Amino acid sequence: MKVLLKEDLKALDKKHFLHPTTSIEQQQVQGPAAIFTEGKGIYLKDMEGKTYIDGMSSLWNVNIGHGREEIAEVAKEQMMKLAFSSCFSTFSNEPAILLATKIASLAPGDLNTVFFTSGGSESNDTAIKLARHYWILKGQPERQKIISRTHSYHGVAMGATNATGLQAFRDFTNSPAPDFHYVYKDSPQDLREAIEALGPEKVAAFISEPVQGAGGVNIPPEDYFKEVRAICDEYGILFIADEVITGFGRTGKFFGMEHFGVNPDMMSFAKGVSSGYAQLGGVIISEKIHQDFCKLSKGTLMHGYTYSGHALACRVGLKNIEIIEREGLVENAQKMGHAMLDGFSRLQQKYSFIGHIRTFGLLGAIELVESREAGEMFETPLSPIFVQETMKRGLILRTVTYDQDTVVFSPPLIITSTELEEMLRILDETCAYLQENYIEKKEINL
Ligand SMILES: Cc1ncc(COP(=O)(O)O)c(C=O)c1O
């Protein structure tokens, strides 16, 4: 590859690269904030040689950390042997069969059969379509409505966008799809009322993340999912868990729903299944749904992606899960999650602008408030400045400014106590800087 200077790359980036989920204005003014060239463990390096802690596992996905040679080795071996072959028309390949079997052994309840995709959005579109198709097969073709929660994020494919509760994603185009409905995130009663209002015989499925990620690391009330499961059972509605972020160890259990003691009918997954080393996702369906498909389906299942069951991606997924198990990363996520919460509460004691703090395994959030007692937010959100300042100090984080002013965390599951302390030290330094330069001067507008 030709070696280019940073300024040349910046110019090419501005002209030729339309970035996903990015402010075009900001990109056109500043160019890329960082051009990453290397990753090792929890760290990323940019082309100027500056090192950052990847406090978000990039996009909540690089669970086993960067630069794993053994993944590269199996990927090379698989690519030399068979990178790809079709899984349509009953064709199959060994990595896809083995990965489906492995995932079935890890998934709770009777979730036993896997449909593969290339990522989370495709997984949620698949879950929605499988649910709707299921009801056609079951002789209830009216059941096509999908209910999701406010503050939820399910991706950007057509179905996934329409299921997403964060309105801004749906407002991106002017053509909302029919048969999508939203209920307040923490209220089982709201779900019940929505089902009654829509007509239970018209509702196909309810979809929810166990803990909402992009909506602000929102942890549901303790019994929320038990009540939701009971309501879905009462009205015969399918319950889809979106485990795209929470799957594969992130929360301190293999799947997030395990914390709540309920089994969904389908689970969508992506991200942590391959830790970003290959584009991979899927949906796990229950034994019951699978049996019904086997009994009732005639002709072809008219849903499939070219890359469903991609041999190389599935081989990478298998190795990734082997690493998660061998290194005890699920347990580490739980342990480090507790340590992260301790660290957050030390910061909370020191800085009055830190409001509600929460962790769930290695998912975390710090809310920023003008007044903790009144729970009042700043007029202009402080979190964008907060993450700019941590970035300068070598820590990459993200913000949530919809309905809250929050900094969110999702570090790799391999993080050690020493690395966590380093992350907390940067947070402390950033808070001290903000205290002096913004809070005391009461100047948040940049
Ligand atoms: C909970 C959840 N579902 C679905 C998606 C969409 O996944 P992808 O971006 O791989 O399409 C995401 C992505 O962040 C997510 O957080």
C-alpha cells in the first residue's frame, strides 16, 4: 500500500469517505479526529503514534481486545482452505455448523438454532421477519406489529431502524414503516396497554435490549423482564432479546438476559461474537419456533444474506469464543465492572457535577448534572466536552445526549486492575479540568 502523509489522508477522507453516524459538518471542518493504525490489547494507536485506551471496545464490540495473533492465524488458515461458500439451498460448511452448535450450547433455555448474518442490524431485521413469518405459518397472518421501547437502539437496516426507539434515527428519512410501535422503556403496564390498544391478535413480537446501550446504558427495573415475559405469554406474543451489545460476556454473564431469569423466544447477537475481527451476527431461535418451522414451512425460507454462515467469519467466531472461555473473560467483566463502579463512586464523591452512576458488568455510565439534588442537566450538554478532554488525555469514550447528558463506557473484557486504574486516573484529571474551567467559571458554551 502506498504510504501517505496524514494531511493527504485527511483530504482524501473528506472528499471520498462518507462516514457512518458522523456529523458531516464536523468531518468537513476538522477531518478525521484520529486515523488509527494499530491496536494491541485495550489500546489503539493513531498515525501520529499517540496511544489511547479504547474505553468503548471501539463500538462496544472488541471484547477480547485488539491485535490477537491467534485469531489472525486461524483466519489465514481458513481463508487459504475455504474463505466462503454458499449456505443457501441446503449447502453448508464446517465452521458455520460448529459455531451454531457452540452458540446453542451457550444460549439459555431452549434457544438452540442459529440463523447467521453479518451484523446487528441484519440480525434484528431477521428476528422481526422470522417473527412475522412464524405467525403466517401458524395461521395468524394478522400478527405483524412489532413493539419496542423508547431509548432503544436496534440498528439502521429498515426494520431495525423502525424498531429503534431513539427518534432521531427514524427521522433520518421521511418514510416510517407501518406496524412499529413504542412503549415507555421502564413500564410493563405501558406494554400491556399498548397491546390492548393495538389488539393482541395483531402483535407479532416485542423486542428489547437487556440493558440499553446507545440509549444511555439504561438498566431496567429489577422485575421488568419477568413482567414483560408474563405479558408476552398471556397474549401469545414473541419476545425478542437484542443481545447485540450484551451478548458474549459483556455484562458478566454470557448473555444479558440471564441476569433477569427469563428466556426470550429469539435472541439477536453480533459484535462480541467475533469481537470485530470479522463481520458476524445472527439470531438464535427457540426449539419450539424451530420445530414449528420444520413442521409448517413449505418451499423456500425466503430470507438469507449472501454472507449468512460465512466460513471465515464463523471460524473467527469460534476462536473468539474459545478465548473468552479460556481466559475467563465473562468473570473478569463482572469483577472489573464492580471495580469500575467503585471508581465512579470515588469520582462522584469528589465532583458535584457527577450525577447518577451505573455499571452492569463492563457497561458503564456517568450522568453529568448541574445540580445533583434536583437532578438538573446543564443547559448545554457537558458530555461532548468531557469526551473531547478524555480523548486529549488518551481515553476514548462516547456520549449520550438524548434525554440525558451521559458519558458511556464499554472497555474490552480483558481490562486489568492496573489498566482500569489508568482509565480512572484520566477521568479524575478530566473532571478536575472541567471543574476548574467550566463548572467554576459557569461557561459551558464553547
Ligand atoms: C443493541 C444493538 N442492536 C443492534 C445494533 C446494530 O448493529 P450493527 O451496527 O452491527 O448493524 C447495535 C449497534 O450498536 C446495537 O447496539
